[in-house]
Amino acid sequence: MKIFYKKPFLIADIGVNYYDIAQKEEISDIDAAKLMISEAKKVGIDAVKFESYKTENLLSEESQTQFDLFKKYDKFGVDEFRQLADFCSELKIKFLSTPLDFESADYLDEFMDIYPISSSDLTNIPFIQYIAKKNKPILLLTGAATLNEIKQAVKAIEEVSTVDIAIMHSVLAYPTEYRDANLAMIKEKFPGI
């Protein structure tokens, strides 16, 4: 079974970039996020994807530099993401947010139909299975993962759930050279996904 029925299914990966837009345009963070959603809709994007987390759930303050960087971008919580999900619903564009901690995975369940799992969590089997047990389709981001890590993540999902899985093949080289794209790999190694 397929998660996405329209081919291609276009996802605008907004992440936390709305903070920069807010500063540049001198508008609130929530208005900047809504602006990015509106612009994505105008150009035919099917879904927008954010990131949801609280720094305290990911890092210790002892790793000060990383802690400060992540903290700079974690102002949104359940209320803000609910507003964005409602706004997406009004515009008829799918809302996605990649949870990076258990708390975010829980509150996103209320207003998200598909769970993206970050490539940074691809080897975090307990977290993957926690999300899989919510019984919603999963968009598995692969980033710099090895083929074996992707196989282990798929196996972990299938051990606890029968949800649909989509593998998002990504290469962490920008721009990606054609010879490095290897898009057929998913079909070859994961038939039916």
C-alpha cells in the first residue's frame, strides 16, 4: 500500500527556517511560519514539514554550544503547532512535523496523519518503535544512513506495527551529483515500500 497517492508528492521542508524569515521580514515567528506555508501552497506543494522538540529533552546544558543553538529554535510547542496544523487544514496542504523527542511525538499525534522520522533518529530503535506504535504511516528520512541502518529501522517498525512506510532517499551533499542520487536503490532494496 502507498502512503502518498499523488506522484510526485512534494514536501517543503521548512524545519525551523521560519525564525530567519521572521527576523528578516520583522514579523512574528508564527506569522513567518504561516507565510512559508502560504507560499508553499501557491507553488503546488502537497505538504509542509517542520521540526518539533524541546532542547532540554535532547541535550544536556553541559554541551553548551549545541544546547544554545538548539534552544534558539525551540520556541514553538503544542499550541503553536496546533495553529499551524489548523492553518494547513484551511489551505488544504498536509501538515507534518518531525518529532525529535517523545513529548513532541505525543502531542503531534493529535493533528498529524503521517509521522516523519528524522535521519538523526534512524538508529534510535526505541524511539522509532514508540512512534510506530501510534499506528500512523511513517516517512522514514535516511540522510547519511547506511543501507543496514535503514533495514534495521524498517524491521523495528514492522516488529511493532503494520503501518505503511515510505522511505525518503536523501543525500547529504548539496547539490547532489546525479551519479550519487541512486534513487532506484529504494525500489531495489525495499520492494513494496
